[in-house]
Amino acid sequence: MTYVIREALEIAAEDNLAELLARRRRLLGPNVPTFYEHPLHIVRGNGVWLWDSRGRKYLDCYNNVPHVGHCHPRVVEAIAQQCGTLNTHTRYVHDAILEYFEKLLTKFHRQLGSGILTCSGSEANDVALRMAQVFTNRTGIVATDNTYHGNTALVSQLSDKNAHIGGDASNVVRIAAPVGQATRYQDMPEDESQCFAGSVSDAIALLESRGRGCAALIVCPYFANEGFPALPEGFLSLACARVRAAGGLVICDEVQPGFGRLGSHFWGHERAGIQPDIVTLGKPMGNGHPVAGIVARSDVLAAFRRVFRYFNTFGGNPVAVAAARATLETIEDEGLVDNALRTGRYARQQLRHLAGKWPVLGAVRGSGLYFGVEICDVDCLPDPRLASRLINAMRHTGVLVSTTGRFGSLLKIRPPMPIAAEEIDMLVDSLDNSLRSMQ
Ligand SMILES: Cc1ncc(COP(=O)(O)O)c(C=O)c1O
């Protein structure tokens, strides 16, 4: 631990970190979030590696946006080529966006037949909600309470994590996200699937009593931001049936689990065994270039287009599409979904092995390359303080991870998709060494 503290002080001094942070505060305003007690000044990336301003190398086990690896040459080349040829917007006819959708839609059930491109996941969710509202002619929305779907006025109502300016919207009801059975310290309710569906029914009844009706249930099918609880197969099916019976639509936010990260399936909703009416996409879609979007039932999207027309100056421009297409092709050509399945399994096996040695390591869970381990105290209760100390210690060993979950006690591990078994070994060694340094 002494080593860790000395290292941190050296970083702060050599890097003029304090000065950079003061400039950020002055120019960007207060409370701009940073990772780690001693924030990183990253200047370069390649594959699963990042370098700071002192030339120190970090294994990136956190960033899911550089999906096919930081600065993947194929994506860089596609962006550069298109940038040097043309960049306009969707009011001109362009074939690239059509070719992209033709390819993307093959990844979905045929019922989802058209889409819209936006610049962020927040915009995609905002549009998805409005699509459901127009289509159903109702305004009520059911969401889970402890997630994050983005930052527009409408979307920020979907989580208790954000302040709701002007109070809670009466057309949104947030229900408790599932807890799952994989924690050491919480018993799963008898049938969590029934329980969750019951909460959805109660929310629908409340929305109906307010004259709002049910337009949609929006969920991340992996409950990624809620700590990806281990849930029984078919967990969401009953809840979706209740929504449909009330005339609402099901929106799956695939911003986190999508594009093959879960290894077993290309989309989180496939893994969950449900068929959504609308799917939203983001983060990994353009490997860091701002591309996000919505894929929906054609009748739902057409209803929205008739009312809103919808134009987004930058959404779906040729450069964004080039980035998205190169990303999708790289996922396929490099077999990254298989890698997520294989390497993710290996990682969880190694973490379970380590958990046998350290009692503070609780349940290891997740799927593909989206996984984590609960950090517990001596009573097997969630220990967010220790989790925070751990990620800071790991950062000083050159490995980047973060925390998530309702209590902030789950180590969140989501590396770029090409990560190899040797790099997983470095991650596990870093966790082991960091735990030892704290003794
Ligand atoms: C599940 C989920 N949906 C939507 C968003 C918002 O995406 P963006 O930051 O691109 O607006 C996020 C961002 O973290 C997210 O995790």
C-alpha cells in the first residue's frame, strides 16, 4: 500500500495533474466525473492497451466503447477514407446508410425491419420512448429504478440515479430492478420473475389510474448498470406479457450488452429469450465514433415518422456509418463474439479460483466479456469501500476496472472484445496483488 501511495503522489507531481484538474474545473465547470482517486491522463490507445502522458501502459479491462479494440486500424481507415470523400447528412440520398442497415438488420429477428441512426444512446432511448407513445397513443412508461438510460429530460426520468428537475414525471413509474440469486448476502425472493411481473402490473395499474396508460416497458435485458444479476431463464417473459396485455410495447436498451459482448448471443434480449418491439443501440456501435440508433418494428417506426418526420443533423452521416460498418465487419471477421464467449468463461473460472483464496471475493457472475465479482466484508455484506480501494490499487498496478451494482460493491469488468487469455491472467494477478497489498 505504501508503494501505491508513493506512486500516486509521483503521478500527481510529474503529470501536472492538479493543474489539469483545475483547468477542467474552470473551463468545464465543477463535478465533471473522473475515474479513480488519482485521475488518469490518457494520451494513446491500441487494442486493449492505453498509455498515460508519462508513457505508462495500462490494460484496459473497463472500456466497452472501443469494442473491437482502441484505434482499430480498420475503423480508423474507414473513418479517414470517408472523411476525405464526403460528410453530409441524411437529407441527401446516400447508399452507405442503406447498406449498413441491410447488414445490421440481419442480426435481428425479421420482425424488426427498420431503424434510425442518432449520435448517442440517450437520443436513441428518447426517440424509442416517443415511438412507443405515438404508436400506442399512450404516454405511460415503466422502467427499473437503478439503471441509467441517458441524459435527455425524458430519459433521465427513467432512473433514480439522476435528479429529476421539476420533480417526478407522472407518466413514468420506476420499479425495483431484480436482485438475482448470485449474491452471498441476499436471498432471492421465491420467484423473482413473478415478483418482477407483479411490480410491472402494479406500475401499469398506477399509470392507468393517472390516465396515462402503458406505452412501454424499457429495460436493459442484461440489467447491466444494475449489476447484471444472475436471473433464471425466461425471467423477463412474464413481465413482457403483462405489458403487451395492457397494449404497451417492449423496448430493450442494448447500449451495454449489444454487439456480441455477452458471447452466447449477439443481443441481450436474445439471451433473455424475449422479442422486443424496439431496440436501442449505442456505445460500441462505432468503436468510439458517435453512432447510436434504434431498430424497430416497421409499423412502429412508420407511426413515429408520420408524426415527427425526425431529422438529426449528425445522426447517420456517411462518416458515422463508415465507422459503424467497419466495426460490425470487424466483429464478424475477427470472430470476436466467440472470443467473448471463450475468454469470458476463462476469466470467470480464474476469478472463481481466486475467490477460493480471498474471502472478500464473493459471487463471480456475468456473461461473455461483461462480468464481475462481488466484494464483501467479513459478514458477507457488500463492501463498496473496499471495492473502491481495490479498483484504485489495481489502477496503480496498470489494470483498469470499475465498480457497479446497487451498492457499488461489484467489480465491473468489460474489456475491449479482442482481449486474450494472457491478458485475463494479468487482470487476475492484479486483483490478487492488490488484495495482498491491502493486508
Ligand atoms: C444502458 C445505457 N443506455 C443509454 C446510455 C446513454 O448513452 P449515451 O451516453 O451515448 O447518451 C448509457 C450510457 O452509459 C447506458 O449505459
